[in-house]
Amino acid sequence: MQQIMPQHVMQQTQAGQGMTVKEMLYITDCMRNEELLTKLCVQAAMQSKNQQMSGLFHQYAHESFNEFNDLLGMLQQDIPFQ
């Protein structure tokens, strides 16, 4: 999968400077996209009559789910929990 966030955002976050509201909104938007992609891939895998295509869609769903979790991790690192 390609990198979702611009490099300067990754560097800023890694430097501990925190994220701006705009960056957090960008991440949540990406999370919505990954969630939708995961659902669509799972649906396609379930409906496919071709076993190879079904496996491919399952793989894409798994990758998209991992991307979602990576994005969630970024948000959790930046948001102080009480």
C-alpha cells in the first residue's frame, strides 16, 4: 500500500510536536476510506465464485484493515487519554 500521510506530517508527528486539527481530520477521513474499502473487499470476497479472486479480495481487506489500525494508532499517540 502507498503511504497515506505526507512525509512532513509523519516527521512532525514523530518529532512529538503533535498534530493539528486539520491533520487529525485528514487521518479520520483516511480511516473512513479504509473502513469502506475493507467492507467492500470482504463483500466482494464473499460473493466471488472464483477462489483466486476471493483470496485476493480477502488479502486486500486484511491490508486495508491493517492500514486502518495504523491510522488509529497515530491518533491514539497524539490524543491524551484521561
